[in-house]
Amino acid sequence: MLGPQPPAQPPPAQGRPPALGPRPAPAAGKGRLLVVAALVAAVAGGAAGVAGGRLSGVSEPAPVAALPRVAPAPSSSLTGLSATAARVLPSVVSVEAGSRGGSGFVVDGRGHILTNAHVVGGSTLATVVLSDGRRLSARVVGADDDEDLAVLAVDSPGDLTPATLGRSSGLSVGDQVLAIGSPLGLSGTVTAGIVSALDREVRLGGARRTAVQTDASINPGNSGGPLVNDRGEVVGVNTAIAAGRGGGNIGIGFAIPIDRAAPIAERIMRN
């Protein structure tokens, strides 16, 4: 049987990491799939997670520029995955919405930030914390609960660094990937792994969806952060983990493919 995860932790106070004490014992069973802001998901027909809602916003669509897909040159002083992490980290933010916390990443030069719908949880306002520690107020532009995606916007986007979006269709099992975000409130955390499987069926939000499976460590608070390839291109939105009886990461994480997430983000921005 699949069991629920305890409620999400509130965002930690800035400047100090959260206490990493014992977690409540989960219900007995073979395994669980957890939305990584501590809401429930399920693999291949398990129990449903985030409650469904409707795509917010009903105004007339306006033209929206396509999200960027050309990667900047890496830092000349770094190589390999170090260069990849350095390239992506300025684009990743921590998201605080009421008692919830998670991650997100900048997707354009107009201040739009993509995250999971379960991170904002129906809130209309949020706070984003940039990689340099600055805190900015953001509004929730809209959310698609069925797809578990939401878009935020900040009013002063001048200093934001957009991430580069890649193509999840170009992934192969065994490709190197990095998961970047704020697990347990620890902002700027980078973990490395590989693509473990493609087109894995996972029930997220209101419907069953295919996901990128990875063994890069993903934990509560990583929700909404980017999964990137070794060129620093976003190939997925980190969303859920499978957990054993002891809880926590066991090397099975799931990300929404960016080929599905990007058009949904553009649609939310149009509305």
C-alpha cells in the first residue's frame, strides 16, 4: 500500500539551515511515492496526490515569446559538471508561499518563474529568494493543478538570469543530469545522477503522466527546481520521489519532462 507523507515543512528562517531531526515514521508498506514538497503522488496506478484545480486566468490570450533554448558559454575557469552547476545556479530560486516551500527557476527575461502547483498550493502571492540571497515579492500568474505546474512573476526582473530550456525528447537512459533546488530549505543544493528511465508513468496532480526517472538525489523542498543535462539545459521539473519505509530519498526521483512543461508555462503566461 502507498502511504501519505507528513505535511510540508514551513520555509526555514533565512540565514540558518533547518533542523534535520528524525522524521515521523511512515505507514507500513512496500514503498511510497512522494511529491517533493511533501504532498502525495503515486506510481502506475497508486493513490492520487495534489487535489485538482483549474487553470487560473480566463482573459484573452496575448502573444508570448518562445522561451529561450540557446545555452550561454560556460565559465572558462570551470569544467565538467562544476561549469554546468555554475551556469544554472543563478537561475534557480527558493519559493515560499504561506506555510509551503519549494524551488523554481527563471524562464525568461520578464521575470517569470516556473515551479510546481503544489508548491504554491492555491496562494496568489509568494516570496522568491535568489541565489545571492535577495528576497523578492512575486505574484502567482496561474497554475495548472492537473499538470502540477505554476508560473510566478516578479515586478523587477532586471537582475534575473533565465535558465536555458533543452529538449527532454533528446534524453537517453544513462545521460548525466543534475537536480538543483532547496531540499529541506538548503538553497543552492546540487545533486548529480543519471537518467534512470524515460516515460515512467506517475500519477501527479489530477491525472497519470509520464515522467523522467533519475537517481539524482531529490528531497522535500526540491519541488519545482530544474533537472538539467550536462550542458546546463533544463530537461525536467523535479516533482516527486519514491520512498521506502524509512522515508527520504532512495534514489528514485521523477521530473516532469520540459517538452511538456514549457508549452503549459507559455499557456499560463498567455492567460
